[in-house]
Amino acid sequence: MGMTMSQKILAAHAGLDSVAAGQLISAKLDIVLGNDITTPVAVNEFKKAGFDKVFDKDKVAIVLDHFVPNKDIKAAEQSKTCREFACSHCISHFYDVGKMGIEHALLPEQGVVTAGDCIIGADSHTCTYGALGAFSTGVGSTDMAAGMATGTAWFKVPSAIKFNLTGKLPSNCSGKDVILTIIGRIGVDGALYKSMEFTGEGVRGLSMDDRLCICNMAVEAGAKNGIFPVDDVTLAYLKGRSEREPVVYEADADAVYESVVDVDLSAVTPTVACPHLPDNTRPASELHDVGVDQVVIGSCTNGRLEDMEAAWRILKGKQVAKGLRCIIIPATMQILRECVERGWYTDFIDAGAVVSTPTCGPCLGGYMGILAAGERCIATTNRNFVGRMGHVDSEVYLASPQTAAASALTGYITEYKEA
Amino acid sequence: MNTKGKAFRYPDNVDTDVIIPARYLNTSDARELALHCMEDIDSEFVNRVQPGDVIVAGWNFGCGSSREHAPLVIKTCGTGCVIAKSFARIFYRNAINIGLPILECEQAAQEIEAGHEVAVDFDTGIITDVTTGKSYQAQPFPPFIQNIIKSGGLLNSLREGSAND
């Protein structure tokens, strides 16, 4: 019986010729990731269990990104725990303030993750790296501790849903509109425990930033992982970047899928997920009566260079609406630097926006843009649960950078229309 | 292994942000975090929960973040078990890894009402609504996962050589 792309990567890492959905396997890991919230818990478990060294100092990545630069004393203590662990174990992929970025933008950018990898990360959005043709999934801190100690993890081999992409996205839409459209169709548990395998002739028209954004939100449909085939776009992105040689896997022609979902990219429209679930989607054009107090453009979902460019094209030479706060957060130092060099940073400031150093910050209600009771934000982030960005009586609407930037100019939810 | 207590009922898609809001995650001290368990969906939960009590919920319990702090605060509050129609996969994995008993049982999750007395036998997977006298059979765990649970979590089972072998 044929295997899906995810199953082929898992089989190879388990040292097996083939695997089938439902099978329990132990797989070798290429990267084990943690951040400043999940790593301290993992470090504690690692020590408590009596482990004294990591399986491979080059295959553990620790990124301080959620609450850094440290938002308060407790956060500073957590960063310190990560820093001391990374130092004492000579972790080569340790990213502190000055070098850090939001983990899921940073690791692909720095070439730490690559095609064919099997990756776990103690962060739910670890599924992002499927965009590069890797099997990558989120786990908790105890799994991270076990992964750091043994270099392996147990998996139940997932079945898959195939998403057959056709056509080309309209110019006012991006990967965010694609994934919000899909989650709106299948629901927040529509892919529970499964792989979301994206394929079809529509893939080649999607940029790497679009693909990273689409795989990033696979977990918002309950999926174990999202994955794209490796093509010329992938290989061009990995060239000169990937630390290890990419390995290309393809789904078998007779691979078995639980279901096939057809997505016509040319029919996608600017889409917004309304409170309080990512599957509560509506066309942006139907939400003009929703006024917003704050706009956030950033996060592991949409803090990449193309997202910054989309926001800049809309905001340059304009003014954000009176009484509205517009917060822009480039996801890595390299992206921030590009914003400075290209003059976008100045244009953002002139438009009345603020620009932060990289951080997850407001996305999870940490800091750098917390909402008061009754306030409303349109954000390019990934979750709009109750209290996600602040007070339990605040609201988050999820959208693309284009929709968020267009809304920043009007003060209400607005789809971007090219002039 | 078993638990007995009263039921707290919650809807579908209870997410990790309402189980333990991220604004408190600047610490990993379980007892400190447990003071905020379920705060954004039921601010009275921590005042009312007694050791052995049971959370009963709908589909996709624990969706969202990978934070292991979520099952940890539920366990630290003294909750004996979570019964749901289904669990989000990272929450499911984390609960097993840290030793919080969870059971998937659609009918029990549908029928058990808030405040009912519930008894759960983890060895057999039998859930009893003591108030109504009705019993339910939950999905059993595969032997591999039972081994992790019996060892007291993933890291203990690794030491014993029963996982990842």
C-alpha cells in the first residue's frame, strides 16, 4: 500500500521500509526545539529524570522569543534558565536577544531545518516547517526533554487529508487567506490527529512565505502536521541556506488519503476569522461594521519579509486611522534589518505605526499590545480564543497582512483593493 | 487506579488559553499556575474543585498551544480525570506524559450533567454516573500508552526502557 509524504519521512526516520496509519513507531529526530516558555519545564524534567547530556548539541534548538526582551522579572528568570542550560550543554542553535527571532520564522531563515527532516518542537506551531517538505510537529515540554535526551520520539503514524490546490491567488490575497478559508471549511478539529498534505498545480504559484504561513496554521485545524511537496521554489529557498543536505520525499502515487479537499486558489477572497475560534470565518467585505482599536502585523504566522512588504505597500505615505494603534513586529532580526535598509521602517513610523523588535508578545497576550476590556484588534496572528490578547472581554479578528494594513487606515475591517 | 468526585461541565473546543492564560506563563511553578486553572472560562473553578473531581467536556478539549502547563494545572488542582468526546492531539500527548488521566467517551461526555457524582475505573475504562446509576465504557488506551501511564509518565518509562525501544 502506498504511503503519504509524511508517512515516508516517518518510515525513513524509524528505519522501516513502510509504515501504515495508526502504527506506533519510534523515529530519529533531526531537530528538537524549545522556547523560553516551554524549555524551562523541559529542563526541569530533563534534570529530574537524571539525564546529564543532550543526544547531539547541534540538533537541539532553543529560541527565546515569547517574552523577550524580558517583559518582567519572572520572564527574566525563565530566560536565564534557558541560557544556562544552553551554555552548559554547548547548544549550537541557541538564539538570545540580538540574534533571536520568532522561532518558526528564524529556523527556516537560518537553514536549521530542511527538507526531509523529522522535527519536534515544544511549541504548537512547529508544524510550520512542513512548508520545506519536512515532517514537523508540536509536542509538550516532557516530549522535548525526552527528545533532547534520546534523539527519538514516539509517534502514532497519521492518516492524511489531501488538499488539491488549483489556480492562482488573486493579488489581494495571500497564504493566510488560503489557510483561513480551509479552516473555515473543515473546522478547528477537521484534521484532528491527521496530516494536511497540500498538493496540486496551484502549489507552484505559492511563495515560500505563503507556504510557511499555510503550514503554520495546520494545528488550528487540529492537524499533527502540514506538508508541501518539494519543488523549485523550495530548493531555491534552501540553496545556500540549509545547513544539512535536503532530502526530497514524494507521496506514492497510490498513497491512501482519508479524504481529498479541492481548493480553487483563484476563488479565495480576503478572509477574516471572527471571535472566538479560527474556523469562524467570514469574507472581510462583510465586516465593514466592525471597528477596531488595534492592528497587529507580525507573529510566526505573518511576520516574514513578504508580510512586511504587503503592509508597507498599503501604509506608505498614508496615516493610520485616528485613535487606532498599529503595531508592526518583524519576526527576525534579519527581517527587521531589511525593513530598516529598504526604508520601510521610516515609512511605518511616518504612517503613525510603531515597530517592535522580534517577539511573540501580543499574539498570546504576553506584552507589547495587550487589549483592555471591550477592545477589538485585527491581527495577522493565529488564534482568537477568549482572552488570547488580553482581557477576557476583548476580541481578536484574524486576517492577512493586507487586510490588517487596510483596516489600520480606515479603523474598521477593510479588504484591500488595489488602486 | 480510580477517581470519584463531582462533574464540572464545559463545551466543545476548550482551548489551552482558557485552561491557563499565557499571561501567567512567566513562571513554570505548577502550584502558582494552578491558582488560575480554567480562569478565563470559569473563574469559580479553582474555588469549587475538590480532589477527585472530574471535568466533562465536548469535542477537541485542549486545542491550541502546546503548553504542558495546561494538563499540569488541571492535575495540580486535584482534578481526578478529564472525560471528553475528543482531545486535541498535543494536549492528549502531554496529559499522558505528565500522568493526568484522560478518557475519550462520547456518550458519557454527552450525558453526564454538571454536579453529578462520577466514578471512574481507569483499569477497565468504566465511567459510572453515580447520580443516575448509568455506566459507560471509554476507549481503552493502546498497550504502548498504558505502559507510559503505568510507569508514571514518559521519562520514567524511558528509564525503565518501556518506551522508544
